[in-house]
Amino acid sequence: MARCCTRCLLPEGKFEVVLDESGLCNYCSHYSQQAPRIADPSVLRPYFLERIDAVKGRYEYDAMVGLSGGKDSTYVLYKLVKDYGLKVLAFTYENGFLTEHGKENISKAVKSLGVDHFFHYPDWEVHKKLYRACVMKLGDPCLACAFAGFFLTLKLCLERRIPFFIAGRSPSQIFRNFFAGSKDLFIPMMELNASSYSMAKVAAVYRQLNDNIMAWVGSLFDDKADVEGMYREFFVDSSQLTDELCPEIISFFLYEPYDEEAMKQEIEKALGYRRAANDELLSHLDCKIIDVATHMYRKVHGVSILAQEVAVMLRRDELDPVKAEKLLADEPEPAALQESVNALCSRIDIDEKDFAAVVQRVVDSQPEKFDSR
């Protein structure tokens, strides 16, 4: 059995984890060193206010928010409208995996807050190929959502001339790959968020990120037409990201405290938000395929899909170690897993009888992962 970090429980050898002589990992050491400048929302909030002051009222919308009907995106939309007085365009990426529970919460939030909202229905023949590639080559459908959810929104913001896309990534997601030398594409975005605002600086970083991720997505496909289809659907020409307008993707919870239970209670009271019956810490019950994604992740990586998020919470003293161990051991219920498998396979045209073999092929091949969820 691999040794684990004495503080955050990440296993040695996974996710580039290296333990020192005391048993502390490189993630924990790096976070401790950087915490004074990035861990306190009250320290970083002036950067958010600076951004608001720079753009508020200059465009038709001050910001765009991706609204899934989950707790985080609903809370972000609520705070931006009620506390910051922003004119927000909410949008929902409808990839066919959104639960009825999520749709109900979307409807309640939009109606209660009186915001403009639209569903983005993608060219599924293109998106399906990305999901299939992420499942069959990487064993992780969440990666497809991550790229669609961020680089597509960058494109949508640019087309609509909206300066910010404000995301509800929790601190445990923001810092899940935060260590010296990390290749996580969201780390440069986070570093921009944690510094004084300059659209020219954002544009310089985003042009490089856009090109890097275009190349990585392209590497998943052998057919040139498929590659070109991905580029047209998800990305912009980097030359369009200019000093005059380059939308910035902002992690809202760098600037605001994150308390999952308190947030749920607030939006329940204010918006009529409804929890799912099996709601619990770190759950994503707005997604039909979270159970199959959880199953595949453990098969491929040998650890829980929550391993890095739990590690961040332990690192930040936000989680009891006993509760952490339980979260890391949890598995989907068989019936829920089968329903989730059905939803994924039917949507991306995989025969359910072949599903176990598909997962095993990924386990056997163990390609290089690009984990940026």
C-alpha cells in the first residue's frame, strides 16, 4: 500500500505527489508557503472589486455565470445580483446530463432573481465525439465537461462582448492541483484572479492557454475533420483575444468565504433552492453521470474522484479526518450507478454490454492524463 501524506492523505506516486522525510507532501508544503497571499478571501476581495469597478456598466452585461442548478453556481448568481448589483447573463450548458432536480433549481433562481438566462444546446455530434474520446481514451467524462464548460464559455463571452465569466469552483476545486510545477490550466487563471486587473495581461495569458488546450484536445483525435470540428465548436482564434476585449474566467470563491451548508441554507431561504434527497458534502446532484464518473475514476486511478478535493479541505482545516476517510471510501449505490451508466452510454453511443471492457482498456493503457476538472 502506498504511503499517504500525514496531513491531506494524498497517496505517494499519484498526481505527482512526493513526500518529505516527515511524511508531508509537496502539495501541503506549497500551499502552506503560498497561503498568506491566496487563502484569505478578505485579502483578495479588493482584486474583485477592482474588476467590477473597471467594467460595470460598460457592456450590456457585466458578467456571465454558468448555472447548472447546483449549490455553487446558484449561490454565485445570487450573490452577484443581490450583493454586488451586477447585471448578469446566466446560461446553462445543456449536454443532456442535467438532472430534473438541477433544471428545477435553475428555473427558481432565474425567476426569483429576474435575470436573463438561456440554454446553450451544442452541436451534439461534435460534443459527443469529445465525450467519447474522454471516456474511451482517458476514462473520465468530467474532462469533457471541464473543457466545454470553460473554453466554450470564453467563446460565448467574446461573441456577446461580456468581460467576465464568473465560475462557482469551490476552493477544493480551485486548489486541487496547486503545487509547484503544476500543469493545471486553471492555475494561471487563478493567479491572474489573485492579482491586479489588466485586460492586456489577461489576453497575453489566455492566448497561450487557448492554443495549448486546442493542441491537447486535437491530440485526442486522429481524423483531421474531427480536430477541425472541435476547434470550430470550442475555441476562438487567439488573435481575437486582445487588449481591447479578452473575457476573464474568474473563480468567485477566491474572494468570498465558502461554507457549503451555510450557502445551501441561504439560497433555500432566498430562492427556494431544493436539495436532492441524497444531498451530502461534495455531492454533484445536478449531473446524471456523476456516479459513473466516480466509478470510472476509481477504476482508472485507484483512488476516489474526491481525493484531491478532500485533500484541499484537510489542508485548510475544513474537514474532520474521520469524515474525510468516509468520503474517500464511499462508492455509488449499485442501482444509482447502473442508471448513471445507462445515461452515459446512451448519450455517447456506447453499448452498455461493452462498458466494462471500455473501462478496462483505459486501465490497461494508462495514457498520460490531463486532469483539470
